[in-house]
Amino acid sequence: MTGLAAQVTVALERSILPSVIARGATIRVAAAEAGVVTLEVTGSPGAVFPLASRIEAAIRAVVPEVTGVRLTAPGAGLPLSSPDTADSLAGAGQQILDAEVNPAIAAHHGHVTVADAAEGWVRIRLEGGCQGCSLAEVTIRQGIEPLLRARLPGMVGVIDVTDHEAGTQPFFSPAKR
């Protein structure tokens, strides 16, 4: 392990790793070259993606030699998906959601759609009773993401792009917690 990689590993262990583990993932230094650090995320990479800028800022504060941080999934050394692959990933994801997830969450007046897919990441939007629901993260990380991961081998992770603050009638409001 290079000196830069070792410094980043220490920074991860001290300040970042506990938050990542709490979100259902783990993270490690996969490479460190010319100031750019590649972090491999396993578990639930979609849970880590929203933290990307905070992770980079925390690492750069401790290791000023770092000029950039990349998050990848295991095996991401493979070529990035083409637009055709992304379109088919989005379409297949929506079919799975429509067949297996949406009927179950309809009882909560909820619905999930695929907003788009790129480079193996499936971006989803929760609607109706799921928008703003205090259990939305649990639904995604323990229900939707594992299901899609099992059915879509080309998927890296799920990213929630829902504007939860705009939810008008969440099934479980934050006050119900």
C-alpha cells in the first residue's frame, strides 16, 4: 500500500467508516495514484453515494495531497455501460418494480419509478405515500436495492433521487417515529 493509500485508509477508519457501516455498506481504498483515490464500496453503494462529497471533503481535510476521490463497486474496472445498456437497465428495473415492489407499497399509497440509469447506477424516485416517508431509506436499502441487485447483475447500486421534503402525505411521517 502506498503512503497516500495508507493515509487515506487511516482517515477512513477514523471519521468515515462508522457512518458508512451504519448505512449498510463498507468502503476501502482500492487505488491511490497521482492524488486521485479510488474507494471501493461494497454492500449498499447507493447508501454511500449521497455522502460522496462529504467523504471527499473529510479525506482532503486530513490528506491534502488528495486531489480527487472516486467511488466504485467491486469489479468496476470493467468498461462503463453504453447508453443502450443503461436504457435496458432502467427498463428492466422498472419492470421489476412494477411487478414486485409497487403492488406491495400500493397499500401505503406509494409508488416507485426509475428516474434513469447510468454506469450501473439505478436512480429511483418514490412517489405518493413513500415521498417523505420516514421509513423510505429502510424500504430502499432492505427491500428495493437487494431485490434489484439480485435480478439485475449489471447494477452497481440504487440512488434515491426523491425530493422527500416535497412529500405532502407520507405514510409514516417523521412525527410518527
